[in-house]
Amino acid sequence: MTLKELVKGKKVGFRFYCDGALWYATEDGFEFPVPISDTGTGIFEAEASAIQYMRWIRKHLAEQAEWEKEREVQARNLPGGGAPA
């Protein structure tokens, strides 16, 4: 899903707190963290407009893309080139 599809006209909802981050999810089920260190004096409601959280959604999408690239590299390094046995 693209960033635009995740935020345009959508809402996010608070899910849980874990390891210094508030975890939210979009209406589409995309979960992302908001680090407490990033919150400053802001107010973080249980439900809000997704566009207000675009900064953290964008960051998490980029991290997931990096993880996927790394998984592909690791798969190529497996015996047999990562092909199923």
C-alpha cells in the first residue's frame, strides 16, 4: 500500500505501548510506532486523522522496505540461492 492510500481520508487508532513507542494502526491495519522521544509536548489521542501521523507512517514504510531488501539479500546468500527445497 502507498502512503497516500494509507492516509487520505483515513483515521488511525491507538493499539498499545511497547518499548518506548506508542503503536497505532490505520483503518487498513497498517501498524506503526510513534517513539515517545518524538512526542515532545504533543497530545496523542486514541483516534485521529491519519494525515496527522504521516511522518511516522512514512518512516515505518521506509523501514519495512529496507527490511525486505535485507531479507532478499539474505535469501540469496542461502545454499541454493534461497530457492525452496
